Amino acid sequence: MIKRYALIFASALIIALVAVFISAPGSYDFFRFKMGNYDIRGETASVKDAIKLFSASISGFYASGGNPAGLNMFPAEKLIKRRIFMDINYAKKAGQALVMDRDKSDIKQITFMDPVRAVAVVNESWFNEYQDYETRKKLSNKKANIITVRYFLKKMWSKWIVVEYEVFGRDDKIPPVPVEWFVRI
Amino acid sequence: MKISKIVVSDELFFGLCAFIACYVFIMTTGIFSPYPEGLMKTLHNYPALFALLVLLVSVCTRMIMDFRAGNKEWIYLYCGFIMITAGIFVSSLTRFEGRMILAEGQIISGARSDYIPETLYLRKFAAPPRIAIELNRVSPLFKKTGKGLWYVSSGGKYQGQSRRGDFKINSLVPLLLDGTFYTVKGFGYAPKCFITGPSGDVMNDAYSIMKLFPPDAEDSFRLLSIPHTFYLRYYPEGLRTGGASASGQKKGPLYKLRIAKNLDILFNGYVSQNENIAVGSISVSIVDIKKWVEVAVVRDYGIYLIIPGIAIAVISAIWGAAVRQKMQSGRVTA
């Protein structure tokens, strides 16, 4: 009698699991992720590449005074792109160009929230200099910009894309990842 | 075996109950799914509804068979169970859920746009309750450390479809108003940042809803017209320890303000209220701060069947068990 009911319960559990996988999108990938069936090394390398490309692209956009070449490859959300080009265009209107040279970039931590979302904390050092837009003569001395950036990335169409980032001073205490990040996207 | 026998069999009843319990457990804990779902939302999913439908047929058949056989001791239990199941079906058609942010002094009309879009959950025949609210006060009860909350209450005026009056809502007990439940689910501060542009034109003069509680929590806001990001932390009682030198000996309510333009930090420091900070071509000052609450709004007509159904089922189960025991002890005595 008990054996029969144990068997019924086990069957119900298996059917419930199948129902969860069918009714909740992404649950099978999440299950695999939880079970450790996830290419952490490969994905970590991809996230690092995305962050490197992000920094290099920003530097390029500023140095070229807003040349959109490479914009399609730039791994960022539309609003981030919009803010960058807005800044470049404001400087351009004032006859200036901001040149950002990346000195160091040290990825401190990469955390995978689920198979398609990651948070990376990166220590970055930049040197910023304002130049005349036309002649490229120096308008200011090089200013060191030592920052810690927390990148929020999402994997879309098999590519990691920066959907948001927060900029901290090197001495700032970094607050915990906001709860909304788990449900936002 | 005949279908009718399968329908009323204990094995089917147990299996369906086990399936629903396992499905609800997995979905609500979120162990195998990306996000934990609420209980009612899980019960509204097709697998649970289908299992409940089969269970309902099984229970109704059992009830009819028992009734025909003159066995009436479990009738109320069956009725209770049918009410619960029917309630879940009604709920799956009529449930409305949403969360709204209300700051002190704010008036909302109760339109769909007043709710946080990601929190809206509307079933086929659901609509937001027609109620206008004016929030007058938010009263949090802080823990001694100042970093936690015991309780938040708030109050104001409302105007529903049929009546108007004052209301008080809190974070512990839901308030039932015009058939809708209201509970406080979150608390924070909304600073008013006064931002002016190069020619003195006002770029921002509005309160920004920010998650600035507890004191070390940080939130940010942006304006569409400039590429700056404004990061804020709020210390209502100033810095308690260790931060006096960092804040430049400033006392009273303090804000930690950081202004970044893309990857460039333009300002990073502590500011007092009304202190003006000039950064490049813009100037910023925090002129006022208000409290806000996040209110969860739930309207679900199925609840009016589910709650009485649970009460009837529990009472009748206890009563039925007692009657059965009494009959058995009577037989033993005889």
C-alpha cells in the first residue's frame, strides 16, 4: 500500500517537473545552470571580451569625435549608446573633443546570476584630455580618472551585451546588486 | 477497470493532490525556474488548472456517489473543496495585481499608468480598481540601528466608486477597501534635485523616487537631456561613525552625491540639503526630500470563495472525524 502511494508520488513529482519545464520559459536552462552544467570558463571569457570591446569602443568613439564606425559591434544597450553620443555631440558643439585613454583594466569579479545574466566588477584607470575638435590641440591637461565600474550584462542572440553600468570612485563602498536586477530584464 | 472507478479512486485523488503540491512547491520556491512565482499565479498556470479540473470532477463524482449511498458525513468537506477549486477558477479569470509608488502629498487617479508596469498582473476579466488616492503621511517605525524597519503605516483620503473617506494602510495587515486589498510593501525616500543648465534654465525640479533606505543603499537617476548619472545615498541622521572626516565635519541630514558622465566621475562627495554643487556647465542642489511607500494592490473575486471554502473544509473535516470516531466507539460499546 505504502509502496504504491510512494510510486504515485514519485510519478506526480516527475510530471510536475516536466510541467514546470514546459510552462516556465527558460526553466530547463536554469535547471542545467543550477546543476552545474554550464560552461563557466567559456562564458567568463566571453564576458571579458565584451567588456574589453565595450571600453575600446567607447575610447574610439570619443577619440574620433563621434564616428559611428563600429557602432553595430559595440556591445551595449541603445540608451547607453545614446548617452555616449549625446556627450560627444555636446563637446563637439563647444568645439571640443574628449580623448579617453585606458591605462589599466582589471576585472575583479564576474558573477553569473543565471545562464543569461552576469555582473562584472572592473577596476579601471583612464586618462582624459580635452582637445580642440578641429586642430586637436590640447585644451586641458591629462586628468586621471580612477574608477570601479560594475557592469550588468545580458546574453542576447548568443552575445553578451552591457545593459547597464554603475561608476564608483575607487574608495566607494559598492552596494549589493539591486533586487530589481533579478526581475528587471 | 471502469472510468467511473478510476475517477473516484483514492490513487487518482492522491496523485492529483501530489502533482499540484509538487508543481506549486517547485514554482513558488523557484528552485528549478528562473524566478519564484506567487501561489495564486502558479495555480493560474494551465498544468495546475487542468489538474484542478480533473480533481473537481473526481470530488463531484465522489460526492454524488456518497450522497446516493446515504453517506452524508463528508458532504460539507466536499462542498468546501468544491468552493476552493471554483474560487481558483474564478481567480484565474478575475485576479488583478499591481504595485504603485505613492509619495507624501501625491494624488493618483488609479489608472493603469499609475502602476509599475512590471508588477501588473491582469487576468482576462480583470481591471484596475477605480479609486483615487491622496497620500498624506508615511510613518515608518525604524529599528534601533536605523538600518531596518519594524513597520510602516501611511494614510490619506480616497474616493472609490460608491464612497469616499480616510484610509490607513500598513505593512502588516492588508486593508480591504471597495473589494480590493491594499498593503504597504516597500519604503524609501524621494529627494527633489534642483538642476540648472549653463544658462540658468531649470532642467529638473521634480521629486525622484529612489531606493535610499537603509542609509547605505544607493540609487541613481538620469535626465534624458544630459548624459549625466546622479548617484545618491541618504543619511537622515548624518554619518554616525567613521565618516565625519569624509563628510568634512558636516552634520544633520547628509547626502552622498556622485555625478558621473558616462565613465567620467565629475563629483563625488557629501552634500547637505540646499548646498549648491557646480559641475561643469550644470549645478545641482537637493532642496527637499519626501517619504514614499510601495503599495501592493490585489483584487480577486475568487478569494471570496476560497477563504469560506477553506473554513468549511477544515471545520467539516474535524467535525466529520469526530462523528466517525463517536460512531465507532458506539459500535464498540454495543
